[in-house]
Amino acid sequence: MTAVAERRSAKDLDADPVLEVDGLTVDIRTITGTMRAVNDVSFSARRGETLALLGESGCGKSMTATALVGLLEPVADVVAGSAHLADVDLFSVGRAKRREMAGTELAIVFQDALTALNPLYTVGTQLAEPFRIHYNLSAKEAKSKAVELMARVGIPQPETRMNSYPHQFSGGMRQRLLIAMAVALNPSVLIADEPTTALDVTVQAQIMALLRDLRTEYRMAVVLITHDLALVAEEADRVAVMYAGNSIETGPVAEVFANPQHPYTKGLLNSVPVNARRGDELKSIGGTPPDLHAIPDGCVYQARCPLARDVCATTRPALDSVGPNRKAACHFPEEVVNV
Amino acid sequence: MSEKLLEVRDLRKSFQVPGKKKLCALDGISLDLGRGETLGLVGESGCGKSTLARTLLMLERPDSGTVRFDGIDPFSLRGKELLAFRRRVQMVFQDPYASLNARMSAGDIIAEPWRSHKSLYKSRRDRDMRVRGLLDLVGLGAKAADKYPQEFSGGQRQRIGIARALALDPDVIICDEPVSALDLSVQAQVLNLLNDLQGQLGISYVFISHDLSVVRHVADRVAVMYLGRIIENGPTEAVFERPNHPYTAALMSAAPTLDGAQRKERILLKGEVPSPLNPPSGCRFRTRCWKATEVCATTTPPSAVDPEIAGHTAECHHPLLQEGSALVPA
């Protein structure tokens, strides 16, 4: 059996979701007016499973993650929606409760490990911090926990390396440190925001393998935020495709990629130079995503969509069921096959 | 190969770094580029891709080795001849946001190279005509000339960068990660444009990229670099389908593909690229290689030729193809 098939059969797709996001809407206040960065986005993540949020720059995928972990800039607000994790709504609980949940229930791994780590403290101190704050461990106990953790994520000679500073590590090792810090308190949900985008491909493969192992070991739900279709195909079980702040298609990765039900998903898949030989014309999506200040009425994708007609300009399609476990926001999903 | 345009032999370049150490960025690079051909250059960060590009652009002077461009050694030229030569190799940069001056209009940006190369398009009228022609050529339309970079999207900016590179009618354009800053849907547009331009103008490209699927699409031949050396070189399909160097095989297998289920066994390399300040003895790759033996530590591997495909070489003591199908680490 291939690794992919094994992963799917071992999974209970009907298991109760551990994180349920419903109707998340985020507005950003700018000088030129309010713009909607995330609009009515819903998804759920289950233990032991990877859910991918897939989209191009500006589609709202990182803003979704930032809203979930409560790190939105002051100019951005969650104006609607809920996110249920461990029986509480992340957007309505108080600050104290959120702090308590940070790391123990919900953790995040950022893209740029060098800016996510504090350059002035040794990595041992930084890795020990979650244990000191949440478990009230002594400095010595916390440091020994940190060493264990560094060994677990594959950092050689952790006893000596814990006294090094972040800049003394390579990019891949720094990402391992961030992952170690994120899983330190055994969270239920791990959000990985473009965790390997800054890394070389052989190192990316190592980091993704580590994340996969930890997901199984800790039975975490992983929310993988990425623009890389191939990474989604290999790492994720389910995917939510985002465009201009909206989630436009969701479903199991294998099915969505084999038979997309939204013209944007199809367009993205067509743009990958996968089997295209030298000199073949690549299919591309004409135009660019809409300005978030001026999202059109009707469908967000209408300006670039080859299927667009009158109804698309007037009515925004809802994210409706297009089959078991699958949803798409398109008026003409049955025609996508022709795109 | 088509008519040979560029011939590089045993190029070496090292940099002095604080502490009296030498960083050997290029350690004996040899490659050829034909007219109208695209050479893909792949490798991980720090392998010397950009130093090689800078040397080909004559922004760095090599310590040793030869470069022959149409039979001429560009590093021997002076004065007017040198200026005329510089026209022939141009560059498209990675970051379309940082590589365009925000205070100049698109038209001025494209016309700027002519301020150094005064013999081209002498009259104002000729220059304006040519700018409009170039903007049409890259699919932006003549009206774009008066707009400023911030009025364009990333993909459109990259088109301006390409038009600027074309302004001097070069023979070779060095594209350093030209689409890695662009979104996927826009990336395809720019790759199509580069392909069309090559068909129309017969330009050669040196195409540097870390994205193997992009390289496979654009390149006629591929050179794989590791710590300052080209460790495998050959026709694109041969290198992708029959990698002969363990590093190439590992690199190919590490890149995720859409067809995840059908992939070959993944080769997960240990560790990361060693520091070029202190490269391993013998074969540079031996510290991460699952086939390494004693000889790899003592002797720099010779270039092994794939008997079935002309021009497909790999520097390895234990090339994969000659040892059956042992593509997977033991």
C-alpha cells in the first residue's frame, strides 16, 4: 500500500472535529476605508489530520491563522464568526483564558523562524519558557524538558546547543526549534503558517516529515497554511481553497485535486507546470485577484472566470454541497470540467 | 546542441571573509550554452548559483578559469569594446518590487540602459518608439509607459523587468529566480512570455530556480550545483528521468509533486548543506550521501558519463545508473 493510501484508510474522517471555525470574518481598517480580508470562512480540523488552507498572496489564509491565535494587528478586527476549541469560543473568551490556552490547546509555527525567535535569549531559555509559565517548573527542570524537546525534533547535541543563540542555527534547525516550542505543551491544534517556504527542498522534506511524525505522536490537528499545491497534495487530508478572503472550495484533497468543482481551483491546478514538456504553453489564469477595497458584488472570481455570466455579477454563490464531504462556491460547478 | 554561444571552463571564484578564511563559491565550473537554448541552474541556497550568474554578467572577476563568449574572452576587453559586450548579457531579477525604481515611470525604466549605451536609439523619437514596442512585446501595451511601478501588479512589474533586459537586444538573459516571488497563476503567464520571447528573438536563457517543476518546463539542459561545483549536467529529461548523482536523485525526490501517490520512494537526506567555508574533503556531498565510501573522503570524484545519453555527466564515485536501480538509500 502506498503511504498516501495508508494515511487515508487509517483515518476516521467522521471523528469529531477539535477545532470548528464558523463564519469567520475579519475587517481591516485602513486610511482609504475598511476592507474585508476574511469573509465568512468556515472549516473544521480533526485530531491526527492535516487540513490545508490553500491560496495565493492576499487571499486571507494567514489572516485567518492570525485571528485564530489572537495575534491580529490593532487595525484588524474579527467582526463576525466563532471558533470553537475545547468547548470555548476563541473570539469571546477573555484574555486570561486565551493565554492559558496558548500552547496547551492551540499553537502556531511561523514561516520566518529568525524573526519568530528572540535574538537576545539562548534557545534553551526560550524553549524552557512554556514549561516555566504553564507548569511552574523550576529553571532547572524546565531546561531539562527543553533538552528533551530539542532531541525529539532532531537537534544534535542538545545539551550544548541549548546555550546557543538563534542566529547560530541554520534555517532548518531554527524551524525545528519553533516546532519544538509549538508542541512543547502538547496542543490539540497546531497551525503551521508556510512552515517551509523559506527552506530548501531537501530541508523542507525533513521538516514536513517531522511535522507528520509529531502529528501522529501527539494526535494533533494540523492546519497547514500554504500556497504550494504539491505540498498540499502530499501532506494534507482535506483542503480549503481561499480566494480574495473567501473560502471557495473544500473537501478531501485527493478528490478536490482530481475533480475540482470551482474554476479557480481548476485554474490553479492547470497553472502547475507538472507534466508540461519544454515549450508547451502553460495554462494560466488571466488577470489578477480583485483589490480587497473593491470586492465586486456577486462572485469574487467573476473577473477572471471563463464560465462567468450575468448571474455571477449579481449573486454571490454560497459554499454549497457538491457531493459527499465536498463544497464549492460556484453557480456552475458541473461546467468546471471544461475549464 | 545548437551553435555554441557561451563556453565556461574550470571557473573558480573565492571570497575573503573575516578571519583570514576563504569562501570558495565556485570551485571549477564548466558549462556550455547554445544560441537560443535555455540552461536551467538548480541547487540549494549557498551552492554558488548567484555567484556564477554574477560572474557571467562580469560583475565578479573569476580567480581562474576561462569564459568564452562567441569566442571572445570578455574579461580581456576594455573601454568601448567592453561596453559593447556588456549589452549582450542582461539580467532579470528575482524581486520585481525591489528591482524597479519607484520614482521612475515604466518607460524611463526601460529606456535607462540607453543612457549608458548611447549608440543605441539616439533620437528621442526612436527611443519612444522602441519603448512602446518593448511594452507591446511583453504584453503590457504602449500606454503603460507613463505609469509608475507601484501602479502595476507583481506579474506586470516582472514584465517591465523583462522589457528592460530586452532593451539592449541581448544574446543571453540571466533569469535569477524570475517567478519565485509571483503567485502561481501569474507565474504561468510570465513563463509563457519568456518562452514566446525566446521563440521570437532567439535569445538564450540561463534560468536559475529552486523550483524543479519550473526548470523542467523551461530548460533544454539542466546543471545541478552543490557547494560550488556542477555535480550533474545533461539534457533536462535525462537528468530528471535518469538522475545519476545521488544528490540529484535526492533533490528530485524531495520536491513535492501533485501526483503524491505515484512518487518514487522519497530519499530523505540527513543534515543540511555544509558551510562553504569548510567544505568536506573529496566529494562535497559525501557527508549527506548514503552511498559514500572511503574513496569519497579522499578523492574528488571524476566526471562519469551516462553511456546512453550524450552530454549527460555526473561527478560521482558511485553513479546510480551504473549500479543497477539502487536509487533508494540502503
